[in-house]
Amino acid sequence: MPSRVTAGTAIVLMGVSGAGKSTIGELLATELNCSFLDADDFHPHSNKEKMRQGIPLTHEDRIPWLNLLRDKLRHHLISGNTVVLGCSSLQKSYRDILRSADPHPPSSTSCCCCHFVLLDATVDLLTRRLTERAKQGTHFMPPKLLQSQLDLLQIDPSEPILKVDASLPPPAIVSTIISAFLISSPGHRQPSCRPDFPQHTTSTAATIQ
């Protein structure tokens, strides 16, 4: 399958911890031959310490981090490059900060060059992944913070967000994303909106049993 998306495009893999943003992001970036940015790498030490202690981040904790990610995206977009970002992006206001990386602000979110993909998973799958990750000691995010993220996750019905089943094999997820963002000519920014993207139109606030 061809794997070429518009130069000057950012694909943001969003979702709660354990959804697979880093795994899918690295595979997708490799397939697209572009850079992958893991938002976790840009958290300040203070944010990581709070999460290690099981303390949810506040709005004030997230804003400087999101502004930094926006600037990173803008650097790639201004250069006409494709970039993949793995970032929770749980609230519309947070996604709007990332959308503001677009060097040519569009008239609507559906025309923005920053496209969002929600990696959607069941609470059971997320819990199992986070528990296994905690056993391995490979991440600062403890499983007990999952519920706070699920409570915060909210999708505005007006947003064109591609929803993908995160339980699928990673290659299948990557193929789905590439198919959704495929274009016919390289190196040229898609001028039209993409209203055909499947949308996740309801707010999600799952509860861990």
C-alpha cells in the first residue's frame, strides 16, 4: 500500500495512557518516513514526578507542555514536512492548542493540517496494558491514573477525528490511518477539507469496575 501523505501535515495520535500512541506512532512514522514526537518526552520533570506519585495533572500543568508541542509541530509544518505526534490531547481546548501549529490557520477545524486519530480501547484492555507496563517499570504513568484520564477525555461532535480500534494489530491500525490520509500527489498540501473522516462524536467517560 502506498504510504504518502501531504507534506506539511501533522498526524496526532490521541487517547488515554495505554492506548498505544507510542507503539503506533513509531510504526506510522517509519512507514511514512517522517519524524515521530512522543509527547511524554516533553513533559517537565515536575509533571512526571506528579504522575509517578499518582497525582493527576492540572490544566495549568498541561498548558506549557502543550504550547511546547505546538511549537515543535509548527517547526515541521513550516518546513513542509510530515510529522507524527503521540499525545493524549484529551480535551478540545488542548487539541485546539495543537491545531494552532498550522502556519496557515483554516476557517474550520476540518481544514486544519493537524489531523487527530483517536486510538479507542476498552477499559479492560487499557488496564491490562498499564498493569503490565507498571510491572516492567518502563513508564512513569501508574495504572491508578487511568480513571482520571477517562473522566477528562471529551470529543466535540464538530471535530473530524478518525477513530480506530486500538485492539487491532498495530500493522492494521497503521494501514487504516494511512488509507484515511492518503493523497495522490506528493509534496503538495491538500487544499480541501476532509469531511469523510469517520468521527467519534460522543463524550467518553468510562468507569473502571
